[in-house]
Amino acid sequence: MIYYFAPFDSEKNIGRSHNKHCEIVPKNDDWICITDSDVLFLLPDTKKQIEDVIYKHGKDYQVFGCLTNRIASPHQRFAGFDESVDIFHHKKIAKVAQKRYYDEVQETNLNIAAFLMIFQKETWDKYRFSDNSMRFDSEFTDKVKADGGRLAIMQGVYIFHDYRLGH
């Protein structure tokens, strides 16, 4: 089972908000997918695709991320920082990524950004997100890596991320 959350905290304590959502997931072997509120799944079967990736690689990695158009982390961009606001352009990219790399992952030693981050509840129980930190996602993946955990980027999953579009 994968639980999808886009937590929010009016006091900007995003780590605390993520922790509150993760607490309600019932079983340690359930998966949690947290997203920012400014992301868009572009294809109707992306969540099925994520299930397939987890089924294939879930025993090997503790945290998964995906590819996007706009993020400061180059290892999570499909092809450079993309300023396009044409959603059809991004749907085409998502289709290409899905067709070429459907359930492939690439291991990374770099952090996974929380615009989309997937992990099991038992991973969250062990490391939890830091309260009152804008780096809650980096701190979380740093703890996973320091303990020997592995991180992966889903190469076939591409989502649109607003990420300060127009600023």
C-alpha cells in the first residue's frame, strides 16, 4: 500500500507536518509518498508506475525520488532546468521518460528532494523529519545514507514541479 500526502503547515514547519501525516500510516511495511503542493502527476498511470517501481526495487532502496522540470538539484531534472509553462510539453517529456525507462532507477549518493519522496513507514520511524528546518528532506536522506541506506531516482517517472515559476 502506498499513501500519498501533500502536507501543509501554516507556520512553515514542513518537517512537523510531514511527521504528522506519516504517523497515521498503519503498517511499517506500507509506503509513503510525500509531495509538495505545487507538483502535478502528468500521466494517468503514474501512480501505477510508481507501484511497479516499488515492487521491483523496494527491497534494494530505502528512499526514492523522481525526475522533474524545475528543481535546484540537477540529478533530479530530466533535461536541464525547464522554464516552459506549456503543460503539453511536459506531458510529452513524461511519456518519453515512461516509455524509455518505465521501472528503471538510478542509485544516487545525493539527497532526494521532497517535491516527491517515497519511503516505507519503518524508514520514517527510524529517521523522522526534523522540525523547524527548511532542509528537512536533505537531513532525512543524510540520516538514511549515514546508516547505510540506499537512495534511488526513478528514471521513468517525470512530474511537473512549479518551483517558483515566474520568480
